[in-house]
Amino acid sequence: MKLYQIMGLSIVGVIGLGYVSTLIGVSTIPARVVNDSISTQNIISNYENFYNIKSGYDSRVSQINRMSKNLDNDKYSRIDMAGVQQKCVELALEYNSKSEMINRNFTKADDLPSSLDVNSCEIEMKDTK
């Protein structure tokens, strides 16, 4: 009978330890999220990401301005322009979204704008039939 009592207590002890360790693990999630957000690698990655997105955005705006001067009436040049504009808008929205995130905003350099203008990606395409 003592063997069964010892085995029963052992099983209850293992289950209890599992329950306690789960509670401890769940209770430390916020601290782990903060640690991950402020890790050196994450800060550098976010810092570089803002510059990369801004560079892509600037490139698309320049490309849109160049293309708008030579925009033909054929559908292929219009499709190309629409694609470049869409990518420009996506980059602006991604940048603006990340700028609003508390855990990413503090990694953005001071020389970068707080947001990118989506309207800079648009030009009026005149239909010249």
C-alpha cells in the first residue's frame, strides 16, 4: 500500500510542478516581449528597416515623376505606372504603420520623417483617346 501512496504522491507532485511552471511561464510573457523589443539585434534591424523603406519610397516617387513625363497612351505604360504607384503606396503605408508602433518608433532615426505622404505616389493619368 505504501508503494501506491508514493506513486500517487509522485504523480500529483509532477502535475503540480507542471502547473506551477506553466503559470510562471505565462506570467513572464510581457517581460520577454519587452526584452525582445529592446534587444540590440531587434533595434538595429528596425533602424535599418526604416531607412530601407524610405529609400524604396523615394525611389518609387522619382520613378513615378520620370514616368509621368513620358507616359504614352498605350495600356502597357499605364499598367507599368499603376504597378509602380501601387508599390509606392504600399511602402508609404508600411512605413506609416511601423512609425505608429510603440516598440518600433523609438528605433527610428531623427532625420527620418514621422510619416510618408501617400499622395506623392499619385499622378493624374489623363485619358487621351
